Amino acid sequence: MTSADFNTTILVDQTPEAVFKAASNVRGWWSESIEGNTDQLNEEFLYYYKDVHISKMKIIEYIPGKMIVWQVLNNHFSFTKDKTEWNGNRIVFEITPKGDKTELRFTQEGLTPANECYSVCHDAWTSYIQGSLKDLITTGKGKPNAKEGGLNEELIEKWKLPRK
């Protein structure tokens, strides 16, 4: 991680276990358009938003109550010159007790101001973490993107997860 990597932090009254559980419920705070498991080590999942953004993630660390790390395996943006800008990035959720509260620090390693998508991604992640995920943790209800069509079917098919 470099100091230029995007990060944002929230502090809540809930336990580290509750924060971990909410962060693992990616459909509950990021998007209902997720295929695959988001709550087990070595699982892969696909995120998509219309034809604008498609990402394939792998959970490379999953330490209950402490940390979740996703590796971006494939990424496609429709609005950047480099369509694969996030490829290889790590998305890290660090959960730490702070007195009687819990801190969640979200970092996307590799997302820096040099990225073309930085301002859009900065605003989106800030909204998802400071708003939707925090709401899911504190009230039990987040504000994820609704499931919808209009997808880049070619990439969805190419990156499709194997059926278990």
C-alpha cells in the first residue's frame, strides 16, 4: 500500500464480527448484480454495473473479524482509455477494535490519483463504504445497486464463474 492508494475509514458501535459479516455481504451494500460467493477464502465473484463496469474478484484473505482482501483478476471500464485499469489491484477491508467501537479501513491498493477512473471511483467507493456499508452495519439495511439488465454479455460469458 502507498499513501496515494484510495482509502476511507468508518467507525461504528458494532463488534468486529458484525462489521466482518456485513462487509462479506457484498450484495447487501455494493450491488445485487454479483455472481458467486463473497464470503469464503479462494472464492471468485463477478460484479457488474450495466455496460459501465465489470470486475472479477478473488478472495485471497478471509480472516473472520479482522480482514478481507480481494484480488482484481479482470476488470473492464467502458469510460476509460485503459479498460483494464483495476487489473491486479487488491481491495482490503481491515477491521480493528477501537475501544468500545470498531474501525473498518477500506483500501484499494493500486487505485491512485494517476488512474483515469480515480475521481469516479473515489466518489463511488466513498458512497458505498461511508453510506451503504455503514448503513448495513448500523441498521441492517444497505443501499446496493439494484440488479438490472443491459450488461456486457460477451464479457460476462467470458469471465463466467464455473458452476459448482
